[in-house]
Amino acid sequence: MINLENNYLPSEKDNVLLDKFEEMLLNQNIYYPFQPMKHINQEFINFISSLGRDLLTNFAVKSKSRQVIFNRLMNISYQYLAKNNVAIDNYALSQNWINLINVTYCNYGIDINMASLLEKVEEANKMFS
């Protein structure tokens, strides 16, 4: 469940990055066969690789920002799933985000090898297939 009780506001930079990710994800053309979790994961990886590294760093380093960023990512995912008429369990979605952030962060400090990172994301996707 999304924690609406958290009164901490993310930084302006985090908001801008989250808005860009939301716009990037929600404006995608959908091609079938459609795998919504896989699509969310791949778009997040592309986002982190291109301009979202600071968001990932703030998630990892700033404990007050962590829950707010996570809640916003969940909210963006729900908007995306609703737009595409897909119902996914809250637990599965939150576990997907936790796994995705862990995989991304583990590869963040090292030069990111996109092929191996996408392979790890694919392994995480298989858990929810």
C-alpha cells in the first residue's frame, strides 16, 4: 500500500526527474504481445541510463526521499497499468520495483554493462511471469 502519511516532499530535482519518467512511460506506444511489468522495467532502465542517475542516487542516499520516490514510482506504475487496462497485485508491483531498484543500484556504481543489466532485469521479470 502506498504510504500517504509521509509528509516529506521530494526535492525539486527529484520531482523533475520523476515527471520526466512519468511522461516517458505514459507516452509510449504499446505493441503486442504486451508484458506490462517488463515494459515498465525496460523503460526505467533506459531512464536511469540516460538521465535518471541522480534519482537513483537520492533514493539510495537520502533516507527521507526514499519512501516518497518509491511511492511516486508506484503511482506512475498504477497510472500506466490503468491506462493499459492491466490489473497487477500491489505486492507483485512493489516487489518488482524493489528488485528493479536493487538490480539497478548494484550495477550503478560500476560501469553499467547494459546487456548484463537487462539480463538481470529479465531474470527479475521471470519471477512475476
